[in-house]
Amino acid sequence: MNMEIAFSPGITTCPKCGSKLVLYKTERRIVKSTGYTFTAVHRPMMCRHDGTVFRSERISEIVSPHCTYANDVMLESSVMRYIEGRSSSEIALDLHNGISERHVRNLGIMALDIFPAIHEDNMEKLKSAVHSYILQIDGTTDSEFSMIVVVRDVLSDFVLHAERCSSESHENIKSVLQVVKNRFGDPSGITSDMRSGIISAARETFPG
């Protein structure tokens, strides 16, 4: 049986005027997580005086508005896509929750809008944790959006930088590597599939 999880704002009185809140409406939606499916029952509350509606912050942390798949599905599928380099069709099969290949790609696009901001917010922590590093460059793409170039440290497996590019051209790779160099300095080594654009860009960015 599909379980139900109730969500509410967690307050019973209006923080502005102190009046008792009343039920605004009940919203029900099916949410598919990585391990299970549940019905989210959301009960926003409303101030009777000015009509302000208060919603649950918790449900927004679990699933984005108007989405069926929870945020943990976006996280797991994006790790498979951009870190492990797996295809959208492989991910759709391995998640075992009925997600389509197209939806996997859509979640990947959403992740590319969200993850860079999180990465930037934690850049100082990342820089303090990475000292000597071995740089690994990978590129992955899908038919519906541009190539994603991912640079990570082989020693710690931390992602140092990821950027959407039109191709693995010399200029694109050089631009990505310059960001890494400015933040982390020169690597102690470089590993990649040694395509010509990557080789020339690495030599120019990290001479010697």
C-alpha cells in the first residue's frame, strides 16, 4: 500500500498579527524517491486577516514544485551521469522507479542549474581540503544538451569544476582548466583520455 506523509508549515499562528491560522487547502501528490513512492499530503495554512499563505518548507526540501521525482533522484541520477559518465538510458533502467530517459535528461539539466551554486558556496571548504592534486578531465554529453566537462581530483575524488561547453575544443578546455588553476594552482599530474584538444589545452595551461 502506498504510504502517506503529511506536511504542514509547522506554525499555528500568523507571525505578523498573531491570529490563528486556518487551513488554506489540501494538496495531494505522488512522489517517487530512490527507495520508495509515497503520497505527499500538503496542508498550507492561511492568515484570516490578510490572506498570507504559509507552506511547508520541508516538502520543498524533498521535492521541487510540480515534480514527481524527489530531489534525491535528481542527485543520484546526476552523480551517475556526470561523475560516473553513464548514459541517460542506463540510468533510467538502474533507478528501477519507472523514470524515462527523457526525464533523466531533464533532471540533469535542473541539476546543472542548482549544483554550481552549491559548489560555489562551499568553494573555500573545498580549497582548504585540496592541497596536492592529480587532475582528471572527463567529458560527457547527451543528444539534447551540450557537453559537460568535469574536472576532479583523482586523490580525493572531489569535483573541482564542471562546466557546460559546446565541445571539447582547445579553447573550451583551456577556459575550464584556467578556472581550476586560478583556484587550486598547478596539479602534480594530469590524467585524461588524451584527446588532442585536451592535450594541447593542458600543456598551454600547465606548461612544464
